[in-house]
Amino acid sequence: MFSALLLHAGRLLRLPALLSLTLLLLLGCRAQDTEANATSGDDDRSYQVGAPVSDSTVAAIVTSEYGSDTLTAEEFRQQLGFILQRYPQIQMNPALMPEVHKSIIEDFIVRHVVEGEIARQGIQADPTAVEQELEQIRARFPSPEAFQEALTQDGLTEDSLRGMIAQMVRQRTFREQIESRATPPTDDEVEQFRQQQAEEVHVQHILFRLAPNASEEEAAAVKARAQAVLDSIRAGADFAEMARRHSEDGSAQEGGDLGFIRRGETVEPFEEAAFALRDSGDVTTEPVRTRFGYHLIRLLERRQGTPMDAAEAREQLLQERKQEAVQHLLEELLAKATVRINPALVQAQL
């Protein structure tokens, strides 16, 4: 209950929230499409992968200059159960399960290196901030008795909860220190960003689904299917009709029509290909691969919308730079880590 409450309140600030990010990339969708709310493509982590683990009580072991941590099989199953409860749609698409397993393991590695670096730097939690957070949690319960009952149900004491909050505060402090290194954008950069973000394209697409953990042979077969349909379109076949026949997502019945999209609304490879099309009727010269599969994309119309407010643009640019600073440091920390997994339990290609 308490962990769910902290997550819901947006206060459990891991660095970054890798598990949540990966799930958003897997599950994010526009009303009519699977491409959404994600602005990056597949991300390759820089940690090392060691020899498999055979102990049935262990899901993974991570080692680094900070020491060693173990993710038990019980902890792994608990986390997986929480995710499946929160995102029941995963169970309807078993092909997503290896990526969910991978997300749990990567979250485990991230927490190891981040906590190790926090300890190395001697970052401490401000006691006043910890008590304020604890008081906010108490206030969410109708009475002190209800608060104590919730603690008991979760197998916690007030001191152990305080310790969880202190860890969260340390992580937040660490992240804020990293973000402070980001360079604020100039006025020219803000104006360029405003104009770029105002551009919109109206596109159709045809999606040929491919599981995230697909083999090279499977990927080649799906790409060949996409290429065959693309060849038919080049020979004169109607794109919308081909979408209705072959596309494997919710926009198929609308001829693959996704409406107008702006930058930042789809995964990066899709965005790059869509905005690279110049004239109405242009189709991508080859199938475009994203984490969802292969796409054929056709431009219907391009227009310039209303530029966002300058203050909003400045803030968005700054937030992007802060995230880049966090990501850069995270990659440096992950390069120090080696993970070993139990393949009998963890279905993930790391």
C-alpha cells in the first residue's frame, strides 16, 4: 500500500524511473495508434552481462565497484506481479513479457549504481524533508489508527517507512545535483524550438508488428513482408487499401490515418521518417523500424501550427537538457556494472 501510494503521489523518484519509462515506451499509445508518448527509440544500456546464475532462489546479481546486490526470485516475482496488476494489457500480449522482465532487471541495476554513487558522495537526507514527506503520507489516512493498520498490512514500521522516505529524498537530491549542470537555452534556441514544434504532419502508416525480442531471422521476415507491400504501393496500389489489408494496429480500418502529429508525439525513428517526407503523397523509401515493428509511412499534408508560448518552450528545452544530463551520468555509472541473471526465471535478452 505504501509503495503504491508513494508511486501514485509521484514521490518515489528513482534515477531515472527506468522501469516506468520502459513500460511507457511499451504501452504508450495515441487514441488510434501504438506510437506514442515516447520520444526515443530502443536504448542500449552500457552495463556488462556475466555468466548465468543457476541458484533457483536468485533472479539476478549485480556487481560493480560499489559492491554486490542480489535480486531474489521472490522479489522479482513480486515486482512482476505488481506490474501485471497495474498494466493488465501486458498479459494480453505475451510478446511484451521479455521486455517487462528486462525492465525489472535494468531497474535493479540502476538502483544499485545510483545508491552506490550516492553513498560514495556521502549524500544525506535532510531530516526536515523526511519528516515533511512522512507527515504528508500520514495526512492521507483518515485517522492515526488507519495509518498504523496500513503499516502493519505492509509489514512496515514507522521507522522503516521513514527509512524508505529518506532513501527517496537522497535520490531526489542526487538527481537535482545532476540537473543543475544543464545549460539554459539561449533566446535563439528557444525561438528555433518554438517554430520546429509548431510544424505538423498528417500521415498514414502501415504497421507490421515485430516482438521486441525477435530474432534477426524473424525481423528479416517481417521486413520482407513490409517491403513487398511497399513495392506494391510503388507499383500503384492504394496506400489506404494496403493499410486496411495488412496493417496490424488500430488505425488499419481508417486506412492507416493517424491524423496530424507534432514532434515529440511518436517514437524517434517514426518521427524522423515522417517529418523527412516533403510532398503530399510521398512514401518512405524503405520500411522504418521502431520498437513496435516495421512501418510504411505516407505524407498527406504538412502545416505550420501555432508556436508554443516562449516560456513553455524554454522550460521544455531546459527539462530535456536536464534529462540528458541525468542520462549521460547514468550511462557512465552503468558502465561500471556487471549483471548475471537466472535464465530459468528471467526471460530477457540483455
